[in-house]
Amino acid sequence: MLTKPAHKPKRGFTPDIIVVCLICLLPLLWLVWRFLQNDLGVNPVETLVRQLGVWGLRLLVVGLLITPVARIFKQPRLIRWRRPVGLFAFAYVALHLTSYIAVDQFFDWGRIWADIVKRPYITFGMIAFVLLIPLALTSFNAAIKRLGGVAWRNLHKLVYVIVPLGVLHYFLLVKADKTMPLVYGGIVLVLLGWRLWRWIRRKV
Amino acid sequence: MLIRHAPDLTENDVTPKETYLRRREIMAMGIGAGLSALAGGAQAAQLTGKLSGKKTFWTNEAQTPREAVTTYNNFYEFGTDKSEPAKYAAALTTRPWTIKLDGKAAKPQTVDIETLLKGALEERIYRLRCVEGWSMVIPWIGIPLADVIKRAEPTADAKYVAFESLARPKEMRGVRSPVLHWPYVEGLRIDEAMNSLAFLAVGLYGDLLPNQNGAPIRLVVPWKYGFKSIKSIVRISFTNKQPSTSWNLSAPDEYGFYSNVNPTVDHPRWSQATERRIGEFRRRDTLMFNGYGDNVAHLYKGMDLQKYY
């Protein structure tokens, strides 16, 4: 088509993106509401820290799910949802860490540092969080342009390491019943397996 | 509007299971006590009238609200989530109930729970420290473990005491999956078991033990992590070798036989230096032997507690 396209590709906060943001915000609002209502159970601090972590992991998994769904169902517009979902995942993980530092440990830096170095599950969780930071910092258009599409895409492949680290963090923390971490692990395995399979198919 | 009868519903269908099970429990206690319990509204003070009044083991620390004590439980026989025992333990039938005392003893025997309930009961307020890093203060009612052990007259060969919980898959949904070794087993050295702190609880907060807290009878060893305080006991055996314990079988490097509360020996996956007292916001320092060193430290004299964790 040489004439002006009938529909310019939409950018920014289109209605679907706003809806995605609102949905991502719901668990947080729900948690804050329950916290204020004193409805987070017998051990509210633990519930708060755990729920923030679990929602961070859930959104990371949803973020990994978007590309396969968009490709399989031929809905390329869905790709745009990755950014809000990914940024919200980062926000939940950051709040998870903040609640651990500020509410659970009450800024006892000595103990926190000892935890990070000595407790494998906290070590892996911290690595995952640190690796998320560059991804969050480069999640705006100017950064993508500056890095160039290829470099940006390669950088964001870090998420293939981050999500398994998050699952490992969860797995190592659970005492006896590993069902839930294994469920997350299984889903992540399928989502990463799909990418591997496509990559191999392209190579041969 | 169409109003119709519901002849397909029986009394059975409209009585909540909890109510129905409580009714049984109340009957078991004797009609008189049952009626007064009913008259008193919910389940007020079923056992307080029977207490000896001894205040040997007491603390003035704030008691953890009953609501928390009865809804935040690790009782994997009813599920691994701490809210699950309160939801599903009502399915457990706690009568008839007997405890088998066997092994290296002169008078092995089977004791009926009713016999124990008829004897002298005392109230003790103990701190409970969970290996997960939280703690509570609970007013238990029960009898010294030593009193029950003496009934069986353990022989000189009895170096250890092995405990076994009920494992009844029909009523305990958690037992249907192999998350832990079933039946749940625990153990103590005989001198630990004979220590005056070791207690068999049949009640808390003045009432019979709620099922989720280990009805009808459970161990309370407050200087050890909570998982040592085995619930719903059906068997106590005297042995000459160290008995296996469910958590030790599940993760030997994480849960030792002794499992004394010790802030200087970390769980491999988390620190044990601090704990959160349920109901409090800030963590507090964990005390050696959960603050019961005066009573029990002598039991471990000369032992390397890093090794015998």
C-alpha cells in the first residue's frame, strides 16, 4: 500500500494495555486492602512477603506465555502486553524484596547480608532480582532505540534465566510438599521448551 | 413464588459436620458436662473445673489468641498448608481412643483416653517455637508425660521412647499423599521424656484439644522445635535404640533427632537466631532451649549440640 495506511499501529496506553495494567494491579490492591483490614491471617508479615513473591513469579510466567500464545493464535498485537506484564512482575518482585527487608527483617542489614550469602534460596532469589533490574530499566522505547533491536532482544533473553531462578528460589524454600513449585517448574519448562523447539527448527 | 418442601433433606444433611462431631465429643465427656458446655454458649471451659490448680510451669507473657492457636497449625495429616488442619480435622473421630504402651516395659498396657481425662489435670503455659521461625504462647491442659510412662514401668533397657500418631487415611486427607513418613513418628531419649517439662496435652484454653491441635492427646516438649511435639498419639514404645522420626527420614540434614531450640545452630536453609511471635510485628531473639535451659540444659551436658542438632 502506497497510500497512508488506514490504521496506524497504535502505541502507548491503548485501551487493551490499560486493561492489562489494571488486572496486574488487582492482586496488589487486594493485598493492601486485606493488610489494612488486618485480614492477612495469623502471620500477616509472612503472608504479605509470600504473596508478593508468588504474584511476581506468576506475572513472570504470564510474561513468558504471551509470545507463544501470540504466535500460535496469530495475534501479534498481544506482544505489546509483555511490557506492562513484565514491568508489573518487576514491581511485585521489588515489593517482595522490600517487604522482606523492611517488614520481615526490619532493616537488620547484618542478618539480611548473612541470609543472602548463606541461604541458597535467598541467594538465587537475589540473583534473579538483580538480573531483572536491567530489563526493567530498558523497558521504554528510547532504550530500545538506543540499544538497537537485536541487542535489546538479546538482553531481554535474560528472562529465560531469571524465571527458572525464581522457581528454584520457591522450590528451595518449601519444606516438604513441593507440588506448587513443581507445577510452576513444569509450566516454565513447557514455555522454554517451546522456544527451544522453534529455535532448533529454524536452525535445521 | 413457588414454595416447596424439601423431603429429600434429612436432619443429617442440615447438621454441619463440625456440630455433629462436637456433639459426639460432648457426649463422651458425660452428659452433665456436655449440657453445661452447651448452656455456656459455644464451648466454654470444658476442663477448667477439673484442674489441680498447680502453677508449676507458668509464664506471664501474653498468650497467643485462641483463634491463632487453632487456625495456624502444622499438622500434615490434614494438609501441608497451615490453614488446612482447621478446615479438615473435624473429620477425625477421636473416640474411642486408646494409647498402646509397649516395648521394653514390665507392664505393657493399653490406656484409654477417658482414664487419663478422669485423672488429675494441670494447666501449663508454654512457649512453642516452630522450626519455621514463628512462636506462640499456649495455655495447655494435660498430664506430665512421666506419669503415663510410669504406668508401663519401662525396664533398664528402655533408653528411648518412640511415639506414633494415628494414620487413618479415611479421615486424614493428608495421609493419602506421601509427603512425610506415615504414621508420623517421633522420639525422645528416656531422660528427656521423664523430664518434668515433657507434657501430654489433652486440652488448651480450658477446653478439650481441638482436632487440629492434635486431639485427643499430643506431646508438648517446649524446649524443642514444634514438630517434636507429636499429635494424636496412639502408641508409646520403649526401645533400646534411637527411634526414627518422620522429619529426620524426610530430610536428615535439616531435622536431627534432638531438634532442641538453638539460636546458634541454623537450619541449613534459614537462620534460627530470631523468631516472630505470632501477633507481634518485630522479630525477637530466639532463646537457647526456648528459654527452658534451667530445666533441661543438664540433659545435654558435654554434648556437641552442633553435631547433635
